[in-house]
Amino acid sequence: MPIKISAESLSAIKLGASDLSAANIGVTRIYPNDITVSYVAPTGQSLTYTTPATLVGSPGAAYTQTFTITGSSLQALSTGSFACAGLPAGLSAAVTAGSGSGVGNTLTVTITGTYPNVSSLNTALTISGIAITTYTQYTINYTSSNPSNPNSCGSLPILTTISPSISVANAISVTNSTGSQTGYVPSFPQTVTYSLSSDTVAASYAGNVTFYFVQSTNNCDICNLYGDNTGSSGTYQLGTTGNLTGGATLYAGASTRSWYLSLTGGGTSTITRNTGAMDGSQNGIYITSPAANTVQPSSIAVDDVLSSGGFFSQACAKTFTVSASNGVRLFFQNIQSTPPDNWASSQTIVYSGGNPFGNLIFDYNNAPATGTFTLTVTCSSPVYSTYTRTFNLN
């Protein structure tokens, strides 16, 4: 039967036991054994934390709660050697999720375990070990226009679309728009790579052809690119090596050129070319004669797709390699000294101006009497193109 305690009624009491399991005080039902865990906002590492919500439960029951960690708009956070001090007995915390890997990202911490035996009110947590990387924002503007002038390289087979782009090493949270990129880097210097790409080459042309970026009429080998040295918070130094500023030559076929971004603060810089609109087209070396499967040719002729302003009309030194399989030997007549000293299955020369291949001759004394051999002609630097043809030995 109920026991009157002053004017309030105690609805149930377990006689002979040491605990009060439930009580009615007015219209409120009270569970004296329930545990409350509440928090104040965590602290540590000068980061921003949400406050874990207050939870109530029975001693030993499963407990799960979360809170988040964020840094400044220029900071990227990662788990690192995360630690959380101040948790009640029976609870532990770990980073369980991250919202992105860019600047201003958020980490989620989950507290798990079981409710303690006694309540923990206004629990103060101290966070340590979060890895913090502070970034600097940059903006680079670059030449982005496609060809707009008529062909200036002679009889180009196709006028292609040129697509420039840039990339910055170790950059995060990168956004691109036409002719501009904004991102964040953790330190300086960083390598900036400016790339040009063109349409797929025409299938009607033989060989592994390459694209050209036109500087001026009948001078189809190079496009000079420059990085300026003005920045809103200092100087972006864009150079071919180290911290040099100034221009760099981007050769046809070499689709990228790298600079170094060397600055202690952010800012805006510009990569541009010192010419007007660029033409673009395919070009490349290929064997014009003799025909494939010819028996033991005495010499070969190599040409390029363009009738003017092509591989063999420029003054820049290019590295050519020719090689023959199956014991066939060769050499560049009139460029290398007279055999037999120079006969070899592979020859490499650095040559500028004119076409060196009309005098490429062959020796078959070390080749078998029957079968085939493959000739490979390659220009590897500073432009690139290669072509292969197979001939008969008998």
C-alpha cells in the first residue's frame, strides 16, 4: 500500500532492497539510477568544435555520441595522432569521418562505449594530435584562346583545336574556369605545368604524328611562353629552373612546360605567350620511300607531313634515332664518318636544319639470308615523332 511522505505520494518502493527503482513526484516519473552525460565545448589546438549533446541512459548501456572539428578557411585537417582527454570511464573517442580533404574541411569524432556508473555533468574534453596543414591560396591566369588566324605553316592538312591547361603540384581545392585556376598549396616552391593539347591526328597520315603550335609564318616549331612576375601579395616567380623568371620555349610535340611557383604568400600570376593567336595542326616524320616489304633497300627517304615549316625546316637542334632489327646495320652518310667504323644497328645524331634522312644507307652482311627487318625512325627531342616500317631480306 502507498506510504505517505508529507503531502506527496511515493508510488512504489522495493522493501528490503538498497535501491529506489522509480518514484512519482507530482506528475514526473523519476528514475534515480539513470546516468546523465553532458559536455561543454571541447578545447585544444585552437580549432572549432561543436558541443556533444547531453544523453541519459542506464549504467552499462551502450553509448554513442558525435561532435565535429573544423579549422580556418585556409586549414586542412586530418586524423593525425588524434587523442581526446577528459572522457568518463567506459567511453573512448575516434575520428570516424572527414568532410572532404580540402581547406576548411570538417572531421567527425564519435564517442562510443557504455554509460558510466555515475553521471558526468559539463564534461570538459581536450583534443590533441589533429594534423593541421595551413595553405596559401594562389590564382594563375593563362592563355586559353584557340587558333583564330589562318594557317601560317604552309599546307597544313587540318587546322586543329588547341586546348591549354595548367596543374600545380600538391594543390588542393582546385577550381578551374576558362583561362584561370585557383587553388591552395601547403608550401613554396611548387611546380606549375602548362600543357597544350590538340585534336586527334588525321588517320590518313602515316606515322606517329605530332601537333604544332605556330609562332609565326612558316616558323612552326615553337611557341614562347612567359610567366610574369606580378602578384597581388608579392611575386610569383615562374622560371624553367629554380627560381628564374622570364620566358621558356615550348616546342612542338612537347606538350608541357613546367615552371616553379616560388613565393611565401599568395597572389595572382599570369602565364602567357609572346605571340598572337596560335595555329595548330598535325605534323610528323614518316617514310616516303621505299615502300613497305621492299627487299633490302639501299637507302630510305623520310619526310614530314607539312610541305613547309615542318620538322626539317627549323634551326633548333633535334635528336634523331634510327634503328634496324635482325642484324641490319646503317649509318647517316655525309653526316657520320665513312664506314666501316660507323656501321651499327642503331644510330643517334643531333641535327639542325634540312632533312638528314635522304642519305641513310644500309648494310646486310650481318643479317640472315631470309626473313624481314624493321626500321624505326624517331625524333625524340625537343619535338617527338616516330615511325616504323618493315622490309624484306630476300
